[in-house]
Amino acid sequence: MNQPLSVVAIALVCLVTLTLGALGLRLAKGTSDFYVAGRTVTPWRNASAIGGEYLSAASYLGVAGLVYERGVDMLWMPVGYTVGYLVLLILVAAPLRRSGAYTLPDFAESRLESAALRRGCALLVVGIGWLYLLPQMQGAGLALRHVSGAPTWVGATVLTVIVTLNVVAGGMRSVTLVQSVQYWVKLSAIAVPAFVLLAVWQRGGAPTPQADGSWWEPLTSADQTSRTLFTTYSTLAALCLGTMGLPHIAVRFYTNPDGVAARRTTVSVLALLSLFYLFPPVYGVLGRAYLAPSEISDDPSRTVVLALPAAMLDGLDGQLLTAMAAGGAFAAFLATASGVTMSVAGAIDQDVLRPLTARLTHGDAGPAASFRIAAASGVLAPFVAAVTAAPVGISSAVGHAFAIAAATFAPLLILGVWWPRLTAKGAAAGITVGGVSTTLAALVSVTDSAPDGWGGALVAAPTAWATPLAFAVTVAVSLVTPRPRRWARTMTRLHAPEDVLAGA
């Protein structure tokens, strides 16, 4: 399919992204600028940036595709995505900012005084980041192929080059500018066509979406062996707890000036996400009325949003709406990939490159130089996998990233913030158990090796059992091992208001 207007829309989004990245280059001067934008990002701008980063391909394309395929069961997905920020707001947003850390490995070391734990957390950050980057790159390739006919590696290459240039140019300064603008680009690109298509649907006699009875019924399934109720609630648990453990989300709260601003940012994020998630289900429902499965060339989780406008409107009108949807989709790929690349680059820089250069040269090559090398090298592995491996489902890959984060970083953050008895060995044991169990579940699920019945359900949605197991192991090991020497001072810093600490 060749749609010149859609190609132009994608090119325009890429140009705007590069321009904003260049502006960030002029502002980034030191370590704080590269990692946390100088800790000066206002709540509203940070909320827009988080919305731009968080609303990935799984939200922009995947939710509509899941509603199209599986019915109203999938309306719980955007609820879970949004509620995750409420959990984050209540439990960790302000203390995380007060910790003074740059990254999640920073927090682990400062809270538990363990360099080994820090290295393990850095490895986990890179792993989760690569799992998140892979579907963004593949989705970009498929989106560009859908509107231009280009090979899938072209879109993946374009995405990788632009994201790398932006992150290398100005670090978090550039990324914040890009993401805060791209939230509004995505919202407009999905909302305007949705309103137009709803009007067309009503004017055309409002044809009923074609579906069997189970498609309309929540938390049910025609196949009772699929354990839909369990997988639904387990997936919701992954979204609620995994949000706080996603490295590219957590790092954004370090960019606020103080804990109060971090809380205000989270409240604003809840409003922005709630507004956005009104629209993807519209495409899934209308797709059932206008799109036959034979009309969708690829995985529905990638193509329903892009295929629907042309199916409902002929000529220039359909092409214009498709162009808006395609531009918004590419903005989703770019914004999310930028944030994930930031978190991966930060882990590689702080925990691999800078210690290595310090040992080899007995000095520091400078934060900007090592960070840029880390950013450029950090995207190579997922890029190679994206252009050589078979496409993975966007929602499936992102869902497993949430599950891994929920079973590893969520226990570390919740217990690290609220439980004084937490120890480094306890945290390491819990992270190991949670990480190994959810990673193995992801591998079995992605390779279609899962058994039927309960075995398949436990593998497809491991959060309901893996996260409690990780919490239990963390607590049990912590109770029999010594806690850090400066635990009281650290807990005071996490919970005391900034003005009190400043006056102390």
C-alpha cells in the first residue's frame, strides 16, 4: 500500500523530533542535564513528557487491536495502565524524588549500600529496556510498510537513528522536549480521526459491530480452559505494580524540583492518560463493524488504527485521517523509544563505561562523552533483533516487561521506601527470584511453548504468583540478614519534607 500523505506525516513527525532534540543540545551542559534535565522540569511539562513516553505502541495501536480481537475484556487494559500511576503516586513518587538518585540502580545503592546490588539492577534495567525497545522498532517498521510498502527494516532504522541522535545530542533535556510535545501530537492524531469516524458511523446508519456474544461480555471466554478471569486480574496487577518499576518511567520523577512537584506531576499524568485512553477502544469497536479479518494484513494489534480510516472513508478524506493516525503512531514509537534509550544509556554509562574508563585512564572521560557512547551502543542489540527476528506482539512484549518490572523493581521500591528492615541481600534475593521466574515465563510464552489450561495461564500472566513470591523471599531473607549501617539516615531523607531537610 502506498499512501504519500501518510509518509509525509511520518516525515514531519521525524523532522519535529530532530528539531526539538537540537534545541535540547543547547541546554545540556553537565551530568545533571543529561540524566535528569537539571531537576528543573515543571509538573505540567513533566506530566506531558511522561504521557508522551508512557503511551507507547501498546497504547496507541495495541489497545485498539486487542479490543478488536478479544472484545470488551480488553477495556481493562487502559484502566490498568492508568491506575498504575495512582499506585505510584500513593507509594513512591515523592520519596523517589527525595532520594536524590539519578536512576533505579542509584536508588538501590543509596538505600541499601551495595555496589553488587546496583550492578544487578543495572543489568535488569538494560534487559527490560531491550524488551521494551524491540516491539517499538518492529512496530515502526510495520507502520511504515503499511503506508509506503517499504521493507520493515527501513522503519526500524529510521526510528533507531532519530532516537539515538536525540538522546546523544542533549540527554534528558532533549528527550523531555520531544516527549512533552509528542503527547499532544499523539492525542490529536488519535482523537480527531476518532470523532470524525464516529460521525461517519452514525451518519451511515450505525452498523452493528460484527461479533459473537462472548465478544461483548467482560471477563468471560468461549473457551473456558483459557482462564480468562485469572489472566485479566494478573495482567491488571502487572500494570498496577509494573508501572513504578519501569526504569524509563521512574527516571522521570528524578527530573522534578522536589517531592511536592513529583506528586503534582503524577496527578497531572492521571488526567492526561485518562483523556487519551478514551479513544483507542473506539477504533476497536468500529473495526468490528468495518474491517473483516481478511482486510488486516498484519497483526491486528498493529494495524486496526491505521486501516480503519480508509475502510470507512474513500478518497482524500480517508487518506488524511490515515496520515494523522500514522503520524501519531510514529510519534508513539519515537517518544517511548527515546525514554527507554535514556534509561538503558544511563545504566550502561554509570555502571559499565565510566567505571571502566576510570580504571583504564585513572580519570573520567566526562559525562557527556561516556553517556553518548552508552546511548549509541545501547540500541544495537534490540535493533539487530528487530530487523532479523520474527515480529512479536506489541501488547504481549510490553505486558511481559510490566510483569518483570512488577516482580523485581516494585518490591525493591515499595519495601525500600516503607520498610526499614530491608537489606541488600533480601532485595537481591527477591529480585533474582522475581526476575528469573518472569523472564522464563516470557520466554516460554513468546516461543509458543506454553501448555494448555492453567499452565498456559500462569506463564502468560505470571504477576499474580511471581510478585508475591518475590515479596515473600525479600522479606524472609531480610529478616535474617543485617540491614545497612546508615538505614535511619536514608529513611529520614526519603520521608522528611525538603524544607525540613534544608533547615537541618
